[in-house]
Amino acid sequence: RWGSLWQRQSQGGGAGLLDGWPVGRHGAPPRNWVQRVNQVETPEELAALRRCVRGGQPWGSAAWVRQTAEQLGLESLLRPRGRPKKKKAARTGNKGF
């Protein structure tokens, strides 16, 4: 009863609580929406979703994530956390002197 799917399926369709459909046409839900929401994620999808939640990143196709991050000014979320690792310097015979 806490999710938007239940709100949309119940009486009133979530009127006043939810915005219009972000996908689909003419404010209508996509076909088979209930089945799509309730389908089980593949292990790969679940791992990607967990990675995005941990990193605070958008979840979707690589192109959509990149575009969305750019639009929202969140490109930093797509880079690894922390300082970049130092590159190993070429060894010389003078031991750095």
C-alpha cells in the first residue's frame, strides 16, 4: 500500500497524490504496467540497481544515465569515488634524484 502502483490501482487512482504518468501516451500507463512492475529482475539487473542505489546514480541504459546526469549536472556521480590513483613513474637509475 506504500507504492505508487497500489495508489494508481486503488479507488481514485492516486488523484492528488501522484503526478501524471512519466511514460506512456496521453497520460495513460504503459500496456502491461502491473506485470512489468511485478516481474523479477535478472541477477544482472539487480546488481546494477544495487550499484546505482549505493552510488546515488540514476538507473537505466548507459546513454540515458549519461544524458540525465548531464542535464542535472550530476556527472560527478558517474565517476569512481575518491582520488584517482597515482600512475607509477618510470624507474630510472638515479633513484629519483
